[in-house]
Amino acid sequence: MNIREAIPEDNQKLQELQAKCPQGKTLVVSTVNTPDFFARAKAYESYKVFVAYDNDQIIGSAACGMRKPVVNGNIRRVGYEFQYFISPDYRGRGVAKQLHKKIEDHLIQNNAVLSYLIVIQGNLPAMKLFESLGFKLHRTLVMPGLAIYKEMNVAHKGSIRAIASEELVSVSDLLNDTWQGYDLYEPTSAEALIQFVNRTPGYSLNNLVVLEDQGEILACLGFWDWGQVMKITMTARSLKMQMMGSLIDIARNFTPLPRIPRPGDTLKQWGLTPIGFKNSGCLGLLMRYLNNLALQRGIEQIFCICERDHALLSSKKGFIHVDTAMHLYIKTFQQNVSLGDKPVFIDGIDL
């Protein structure tokens, strides 16, 4: 078995292997990056996708992105590891460990001081694997999943609309103010925002909406349609979810309620990034506006991730939501580098 960097010609084989590696327990989904396997990673300014292969057969893959966020008050290079999947025929043979070693070597060679990754609650095999590789649980965050199923009232002062290019400076200032003091937040600028928009597949300035009143930007909210870069298909659901789905289907005859996906359904979801606001009330207005926009476009869930006590969660008022615990794991590469008690920022592209 060997490890190498993935190339465009691997696209179809990676998609075929990815389809054989469903995720989840309560709701089991198949996630396949399509039409371009590499589109998921292109949201990062710097990224690498690696494959493990045996006799010219791809048997696993993992990716990493690099950024320059704040770590204990200083701008440092860090890596984010994501999208590990291994052929069912090769699990338990150390393939994931070798992929991680390749990623770690790449990150260290490029002066990263730490690496981080996110593991969803209940994924004990992944937790044990990464703990054995030197990762330590730093904190448990929350991923609210908002159900989109009915129109909401968006009465407000001011204007809600897609951002104008001349407002990028004001929006970048708002984002920096919102997340000031957060570890793993990468300070942004108008130039950095437009670079993110230009390099991210399925994203444009029309995906970034603002609340403006009397010339002041009070909140901004971006949405990334995951359906533009991946196909997420429900393959199975637990008995508990089957029973819940049947009850909700009956209740929906009498009152508006979200739908529980069925096996074979393609999930239509948005991830939120970037997020900035003066206060949670202003953000709540934009959340309700996006709810209505998502409803018009057939989107059924919206996701973000944050600290358990963050003001962002106050904007969920009026939504039916399911909050999922997400474990943030950190592995440091230098003895003098660590994350303390400060709150942490996780970008929506990491989901």
C-alpha cells in the first residue's frame, strides 16, 4: 500500500469509493462529491487531497486545508483535516493512520503549528482513531440543524439584499468585530472575501446577504448550497427515526411540520458562511429571510457550528431545530503552541 497526492484523473474512482462509505447511525447517508470530487476542498485557499492505493486500486482518501487564523493571540498557520474514507475491504489495516501521517508531514513542512478536525457525536471509532494519533479533545461545540418547512415573518427596518461589491470592506470589518478574541478565526478583508467567493464552487456574491439600515451594515450571512458540490443521499434510518417520521407525516395533515427524509431521498441543505452581526436580533432577521429564500428553492435544512453559549444560537428563535454535538480535536506540532480557554471559531466550510 502507498500514499500519493490525488490527481484529476482519480475523480471517478474516488466518487465510486466514496459511495461505498456511508456515514451516520440514526440517519445513514451517502455523500459523494459531484460533479467534481475536488470541489469540496477548493473552498480552502491551500489544500491537498491524498489517496491510498494498493495495486493501482484506490482504497482510501483524506484531505486537508490550510489557513492562517489566530492561535493564542498570534497569527499562525494551521491545518484542518477532513473527509477521511476507507474502502470497507481495507478497514482495520492502518490505512487511515498512513493517510494522516502523509497529511501531518505536509502540514509540518508548510509550517503549520497545529492540526484540527471535527468528529460528530457518537462516532466512537473515529474518536479512538484520532486519539491514538495524538489528537486531544479540546471542546465540544454544537451544530444546529434548522428545519425549513414554512414561511416566516421578516418585518424589519432597513434593507435586506445581496451584498454590493463596495460593501465588502464594511462586511469584513463586521466579521472581524464579531469574532474578535476567538481562536482559529482568520481575520478577513475585502480582498480575502472576494478571493473566497471566486474560488468556492457554487458560491457568488449573491450568496452573501446583508441587513443594512441608514448606510450601516448590521448583519451579514452567507450560504453555501452543498448540492452544488456533493450529492447527499439518505440510505437508511433507525427504527426510532422511522417511527418519528410516521408520526410527523400524520401530524402534517393538521399543522405545518418539517419532513423526515426517507431512504433514497437526496438531501437539500445549506451551510452558513460567513456570519457577522451587531447583535442576535439583527442576525435573527437574516436567518428568517434565508429561511424564506431556502423554502423557495426547495432547501430543507440549514446548518452552522458554534460554541454552546454563543449569541448565534439566539437567532434560532421560531425555528424547529436539532442540535448535534461536534467534538473539536486538536494536535499540536510545537511545544510552545496550545489553545487555551478562549472561545473557538469554526468556519462553515469545515462542516
